[in-house]
Amino acid sequence: MLVWNRGAEDLRGLRRDEAVGEHLLNLDIGLPVGELRSSVRSAMADPAFEEALMLDAVNRKGRKTVIRVVVGALRGPIEATGGAILVMESADIPDQSS
């Protein structure tokens, strides 16, 4: 992991110093990161790759949640792939029953 911002800290409950320098698939963030493996590999191989996934997860408070993850290629100046970028956001729909 090269970058872990404040939003990722809030969403996943893991501090920057715990995430940066670690491999994504080794992070215990309540998200089934193994399900991202093929998307990350595709993003690293194809500079035009982009995919959105909805994943069941557990938030930092231990509650079940749904996370939308967009995986894309991190493009360099010569259209080569320099890695993968993942953008995560909560996809939970608030309960409208009350």
C-alpha cells in the first residue's frame, strides 16, 4: 500500500501507519480483499481497465455494511500502468422504515 488517506482511516478503521508499506491483501480491514485480487491484477496489466464492485464487509464498529470499490489502472505519463488505484465508499442505503 502506498497511500492511505483520512477517508480510508475513517471508513476501514486502520491508521495510515498501519497500512502504508503493507500489501493490500494482508490488511485486516473488514473487507474481503481476496475478492479484489483479479480486478487489481487486471488494472495492473491494462491501462484502460476500470471496474466497480459491491462487497459485503464489516465496518470499524463491527457492523455489517456494503462497500462500493472502484478499481482502476494507475496510468503513467506514457499510458503504461504504474499500479492500481482503489476508491472505496460506503454503499449502505439508510433505513427508510422510520
